Amino acid sequence: MTVGAFIRNGKVTISNGKITGEGPYRVGLQIDLGWIYAEGLTDWEIDEEGRLLLAGHDFEGRLAVALQLSEHPFS
């Protein structure tokens, strides 16, 4: 089964955040209307612009999920 969701440069106000699991991880961000979840995250980095980039790769190294957070829109 292949599923996906895509939102780019959506402005949200996060009131709470949680990271769970021992790898792969799940991140939950609480917003006014509910929660945003990303599951199966395996890698993360903070880039030179201070953006948090999270990704989940399958056993063959293919990207399965990504969550990118920044105070400013991505170009």
C-alpha cells in the first residue's frame, strides 16, 4: 500500500510537540485543529539555515516520509 500527504509552506502554530519511539521515531505536533504526525522517521539534521529536517527511509534506503520545520518558508 502506498500512501502520501504533501503540504508545503503551510503556516501552523505549534502548541506542543512530542517525539516517541526508539527508532524509527514518531513526531507529533499539536496545532489548534489537532495533531500533525510523521511516523517511521530514521534520520534528522539541522541545516545551515537552522531548519529541522527529518526523514524516514525504508530498508532499501528509499525516502518514505519527511518532515521539515522552519520559522521561515522553504524556497
